[in-house]
Amino acid sequence: LKQFVSLFIGTLIMANNHSLDALSTTPGTLIGTGKLGGLGRSGAQPLRKLYPPIEPYATGILEVGSGHSVYYEECGNPNGKPVIFIHGGPGGGCTEGNRCFFDPKLYRIILMDQRGSGRSKPTASLVDNTTWDLVRDLETLREKLGIEQWMCFGGSWGSTLALVYAIEHPARVSELVMRGIFLMKDEELQFFFQQGTSMIFPDAYQAYSQHIPVAERNDLISAYYSRLTSNDEPTRREAAKFWTTWEMSTSFAKPNVEYILKGDDAEFAAAFARIETHYFVNLGWLPTPDHILESVDKIRHIPTVFTHGRYDVVCPFKSAFDLSQKFPEAEFIVCGQSGHSAGEEEHTSELVMACDRFAGKDCGV
């Protein structure tokens, strides 16, 4: 009996070792469609950082109608490869750091604050502010700047808008680089804003959910939307703070205090929370719940890279997995120690390398 037990245990250990060896030599993860990036890359090369800060060489305002004045800027090389940075939220606006994913010697870097966001005016306006209006704004800007094709770079909501724009105008997109895939599906919104992430960040969820009376907590998105569209300014301000703090508290695998404090920035939170809930209660005005996945065949010829954090609780990993199943030509990079934010080191490194490769630089991968 002892000999049998010893032989059985030895066989299990050998089988387990073979399984581990197989995993370590396969490109990716347990999912079969992606590959490990960041700290999981073979060769243990140092993670890439953002390029140094730069200033715009041109700024402008796009008058797009309905009272909206949309801010845009250009950085880097005026004769370089055009790239449009599509920010998240919706309602998040662009930041100075967003310019730095791209080699400024090689890229013509274009940033645009979407309607009601960032430096665009009027702040937090919901008038004619839909996904389709933003798609038209991107086309208007591309035509104004005389660009035939550009690379689209976006994360979270920015990935949604990049995908929808590419589906509508595939001939105008040279490449797609995305992070934190969000398909604007009810299951994603329910997971993050109702119940799912609440099980992982119950401490942050407590303040977010308890701002709403018990009788309305069965639909937190709608409850917040009613407050964020209230005529009472203090009501809007308080709702914006709790909504924004919830999202900022959960965006990093290791919570980032500076990010969380964005909830205390009344101007940022007002646009971010109000515009987000406006889009979410309307499911982005997409024609069907699976619009992006149903339409992805229109863009499968476009060179595409996207990253997703294994521990992303804002945009669940399933969204990236589902996209990879429908879009096997895309390079799906799993950041195995990361959450949602592009500011996490694995995401930053992979996005910088992807942009370098699309500009013709040898990244050694």
C-alpha cells in the first residue's frame, strides 16, 4: 500500500509539473486567445515608461453645433503618423499625460475633449451628446485637419468609441490600440455599478451605495442619474462626488490615493458623473445590445492591439475575452497583475510598445 501511495503521489507531481511547464511555454494565459504582457512577458525585459512631457504646437476649437465648442490640440511631429487619443468616461476629458504614450518624433498626436468634457464648453452639457454625435465630431476633426487615415487610441469608454467609430468609418482607421475593453453592455454596467465589484471593494461600495436611499438601491445608475440631472446644484455636486469616488477607488489593482481624490474635484466630477450616467441609462444609444460584437467583421482587417487587466473590476475581463473570440486577428495582451487604469505600469508599458511598433520602431518583442 505504501508503495502504491508513493507511486500515485509521484505520478500526480509529475503530471502537475508537466502542466506547469506547458503553461509556461504557451503564449498567454488559461484563455488561449491572449498572451501575457507586462511583468508576465518572457525575457523579463524592463517595463517601458511614458515619453517625457510635451506641449501642443497647435490648439483649436471645433464648433459642432447645439452650442458645443469642442477643444482639440496637436503635439509632436506635424508631419508624423497621425493618432487620435480618445479619452474615457465618457466625460473624463484629456490630460497632459495622455500625450506621452507616443514618440513625439514619429507621431502627430491629436487630443480632443469630447462634448461637455475637459476644456470643451459648455461643461457637462447633455444636449445632443450621444455616441453618434461624438462619432461625427471625430470625422469633422479628421476632415478639418486634412488627415486621410489615423490611428485610434482609447481605453475604457475610449475603446468603445474607438470601436464604434472604426465600425462606422473603417477606411479612416489605420490601426487600433486599446485598453480596458468596454462594449457598452448592460451586464458590464450591472457588474460594476450594481453588484459584482461590490463584492471585491465593499468598503468603497458602502459610501457609493448608501448615498442613495434604500428604496432606490435596486437601480443605482438611474438613482444617480436623477440626482445628477436635478435642478438643485448641491444635490448634483454631492452625487457627482460619490459616483466619481467609487469609480476612482476601483480603477487600480492597488488603489491610487491621488486618483481617488478626483472625486473631490467638483468641476471634474460634475462632467464625469453626469455624462457617464447619461450614456449608461441609454446604453450608449447603440442599436442592439451586442452592436460592437455583431459588427466587428467590418474591422477585422485593421491591425489591432488591446490590453486588459486580469483584475479589472471596472470593465470586466469577459468583455476583452468576448472581443478576442470575435476578433482573433487582434493581438490581445493580458496584463496579469493589473486592474483597469492605463496608469498601471503593465498597461503603460504595453501601450507604449504597441504604439512604437505601429510607428515602425523595433521593440524587441
